[in-house]
Amino acid sequence: MKKYTPDNIKNICIAGHSGRGKTTLAEAMLYTAKATDRLGRVADGNTVMDSDPESKKRQVTVQASVAPLEWLNKKINIIDTPGLFDFAEGLAEGMRAAGSALIVLQAGGDIDVGAEKAYKAASKTGNSIMFAITKCNSDNADFYKTYAAIQAKYGKNVCPVIVPHVEGGKVKSYVDLSVNKAYSYSNGKVSEAALPDDAEIESLKDGMNEAVASADDDLMMKFFDGEKFTDEEIYEGMKKGITEGTIMPVFACDGYNCEAIDLMLNAIANFGPSAADKVEGKNNVKCDENAPLAAICFKTVADPFVGKMSYFKVISGKITSDTPAYNFRTGESERMGKIITIRGSKQEDASCISAGDIGVVTKLSGVKTGDTICDEKNPVELPGVDFPKPCLSMAVEVAKKGEDEKAASGLRKLIEEDPSITFELNEETKESILSGLGEQHLDLIVSKLKNKFGVDVSLKVPKVPYRETITKKVEVQGRHKKQSGGHGQFGDVWIRFEPCDSDDLVFAEEVFGGSVPKNYFPAIEKGLRESTLRGLTAGYPVVGVKATLYDGSYHPVDSSDMAFKTAASLAFKKLADVAGPAILEPIGTLNAYMPDDNLGDIMGDVTKRRGRVLGMGPADEPGMQKLEAEVPMGEMGDFATVLRSVTQGRGSFDFTFVRYERAPENVAEKVRSDYEANKEEE
């Protein structure tokens, strides 16, 4: 593929709801442009964009993939992204690399959640927005219903460009309103057709002209005067409007049958914003090949054969093998690796990645997703990738003993691929906790861990870090006496235990007359603190206890630090029987966001989880509500799944630990019984 200048490069993220035909549309674009010699099918597992094993197995896109094509002397890099919300990191990567978003909907459908999320993501990253209404020639398809839904939601900026002429429930031809021509498709062949005499199409043509007029004051005056626009005026108005966001074009097509794909490519090549039309970051970095290097790593792949692959979008300058990879984040440089271009699973060596283009550099050990590489003498930081935060956590168990480190090493590499994953060791519960965006996301991670790194793991619900405390003020004796050959062991303490407001044990002493020598106080305190770690009735750390040493006795020969430490631990053990032991559960603050219509259902669910609602009201986003509540952590296990199900993916939440509270007795009894059952198994 020849080298293109920034003004002739278009980077487009294909996004939308799962199952709407995004990958099929991408395949049709590649095939129509002769970038591939066959038309791949998702069901057959032979598409260019879903070439990875996990996508083939699931028959669904699980990661963003890149493929270039050439059309009308333009290079178009298409980035196909997942529609399932569990793989939303792919959408974040695609939007960061693109200059425009092609949001895919199905003819006859309404605006679905995936389209809404894609629109928000594109708006947030400053990408121009286009719509493709595909499957127009399927049974029960209705382009005009879906177009009306888009216009109703997003307003007058929505502009029809390619529309179908339908007779008898089937598309007879597609009309390109920008050139006022119609085309028919049959058996893979396209031919120009007569313009239909269709009032609805004429009305859409008026809508397009009005949208074009809105891009320029002179064009608006001409529109009001009833004058027709020239082809050049339509071209300039569309390009300016789409680039600036005042026009959002809509293209009718059928990806499965490759109908009107060429017309859509024409529009993208002619009107879509080029890499040169965009300015990046707070430094206003312009896309200029002759400027100092500035490139963003928007995606990382841990390839078991090639090694680490860093996907870059070059904003200015160019990446060559001689270019030092200076990392703005670390302040360090490393040698540039091998440079390649990607089309699905196919890789081709490249001499450089020029300004505006997308490519891959291998084996950059110090670069991670979101990093900027730049000229060391002209350092600049580009905006990173806005990844979603993980919301579902599970404990990881390896199938074979001794493979914990192997699993951890594999997961660290997968986190390089997908920063929406977190993995950490919970020091308290001694569990390795894996967090992701949902059940399917975690299942994908487990599958990749096995297939890429040869480690079998299973997932289970994590332990809740409960605490224990006492509810009564008591005085107890701990006496340790043991006689054997030589010196014996003797330690005797009287300790007053009482509840207090503390996250730890509070130790004090009121010993008079030297009944317990001061030099044994540290050993006594140590014995008590070690005992708090073992718990009273359920094995959890004990908090909120004040222990005051007030009396005891010692032996001048047999007493020792160890003897008094043991005596203190014996005193502590008695608390389980006399001090009213209680279980404390962690409580967190929940901030949940959902559409207005779902507030009642989510509030009811939170109440069932023993949550206390603190407040509610409109969220920052129109049509959304915010619910604030305090909920026991142990009740939050499947909240992410329920919220997604109830809100059809529109909801989100964050949950932050705030304090411990005494658990209800039924919860406490279950915690204790689970502890005893686990002890028996061990």
C-alpha cells in the first residue's frame, strides 16, 4: 500500500450494539474496496476483523481490530469494535484511534443502548459522527423507521445521504442524495438506475440541503432564496459540517449483500474528516509529518509468537526504525522495534508510520496503552485512552498447585492488553482477586489465560473481609504455668476488656505495686495483638477492643516474655465465651446511575440487599437518575449484573468502602458456620 499524506487518511471507528452487523459491514467495506479477495462471514469464522481465536469461538467481536483499505485515492483505516458491554475496552481503544465514528444500526430497529454508548463515546473524544443503517434488504427491514428514530433523538443535525427506494417490501435501488443518482444491486453487480418518483425521498433531499446550508452562512442564504446548490457547494458544505459536528450523515446499506457499500465509501472518502482536520490535546498538536514526533499507543496485544505489539496512531512526525521511542510518562527512551501494518491476522513489514496513520511497533517493553511517545527535545503528552472501570470481582484459583506465579504472570500480560482488568492479592483474605467488566469479560480472561499461557484457573465468589469485636466489658485472667526439667514457665495476667471506637486493639496498663514487671508489658501486648488476628468465633481480625492490664503475678525464675505472651493469649481466648462476641460487616457507599424509568426497580433491589437509601435525584446526564445508598459489601456480589440487566446496559455505579457495622445475627451465624465448615474440610 502506498504512502498517504494526513489529508488523505481517514480513521473510522465502527461501533454500535452487539448483533447489528458491524463486523459484516467492515467485511463488506474491505471486500468492496478489493482489500480482500473474499467476503468473510461471522458464522463461518473467516472474517478479517474477527480473526482472533476467541472471537471465532464465540462468534462475536471481543476486541478492537484494525484493517486499512484504499478508496478514491484515500486510505481508510477501519477499526471494528465490540458491541457487547463486557468488552467495552475495545470501544475505548477504537474511539481514541479514530477521527470519526460510524455508528451501526439495524433497519427497522430503534436507537439501542449500544448506539447510545457509541454516540456518547464519540462525543466525549471529539470524533465526528456518522450513522450506517444496515440490513436494509432483510425481511421486515424499515430504514425510514430507524432514520426517524435517529432524527428524533439527535435532532436536525442528522442528515440523510444514502436512502433506499423500496417497492413491495424490497429495496429496488439506493439513492445517493449528495449526487442525486440512484443505483441498483443484483448478484454482486451495480448499475445506475432511474431516480424514483418518491415523495419521501424528495423530503429527505430537502433535509440534506438544509443540513448542508447550516454549515455556512452563504449557503444558508442561498437555501432560503430557493436556489439549488452546486455539486461543489454540497461537497464543501458536507465536509465542513461533518468535520465540525453540525452534520451527522446517515447511510442506508446492506453489508451482508454488499449493497450501497460503495456509495458509503464514496461519502466517507469525500466528506469524512481526514487526519489533518483534527487537532490533538491541550498543546493543539497538528497532524504534520514534518513536525516533531507525537504518537499515542491506543492498544496493546500480548502475542505469544511476535511478542508485545503496541498499536500507535501517529499525530505528528513519523515513526521509523531509527526513531528513539521516548516515553513522556517514564521520561525514558528505548530502541524502536519492528514496524508492521495490520489487517486482521495478516502482518506486513513497513518502513514507517507517518502522521495521521495507524500501525504497530513490536517489543516496546516500556510502553503501555495510553502512553505518548514523542521527540525528547519537544516533549508533549497526548490524551490517553478512557477505559471503563471494572465492576465485577472474583477470586482466582489455579487448577494445579504451584502455578500461582505462572497465573499471575499471565494475568499481568493480559492487563497490558486490557487495562480495564485489575488483579491483586488481598492480603487479608489471601485470595487473588480478578476484576473486570462483567461475567463474559472474566470468562474471556480465563480462556485467554489457558490458551495463551497454559494456565487453568477457576473463579469463585471472593471472601468478604469481615471483622469481629466484643459487646461487653469483662475482666478475665490468663494464667500460664508449666513445669518440666530445669526452669518452668509462669505468667499470670488480669486484663479488663471493653468495647471502644478503634480499628485496632488499644492496649493500656494500670498495674500497681509491681505485680507484673514493666519489662513484660511488650510481650503481653504482643500476645494480645497476635490473638486479634486469629479472631474469636470466625477467624476474622478483632477490632474495637481496649485491653487494660491491671493485675497479675510473676515468678522470679520461671517467668519470661514467652510465658506472659502465652498468658495474654489465653486471656483473650476467653472473650469468645464471656464478652458477647459479634461480627462486623463492611459497609460501602453506592452511587448508582440509571434511566428515570428504572429508578424504582433499582431502589427495590438495593433495599433487598439491606441497603439504606441516602438520597436520589437527577444525574448530570439528561434522562438519568442518581441513587445514593449504603449497602453491606457482602450483598453487592451480583449487583453489576442486575443493574446491567434491568437498565439494558445503560446503568453504571461505583462502590466505596466507608466503615464496619455490626452484622445482623442471621448473617453472623452464617459467617460462623461457614468458618467451622471450612475448618472441618481442612
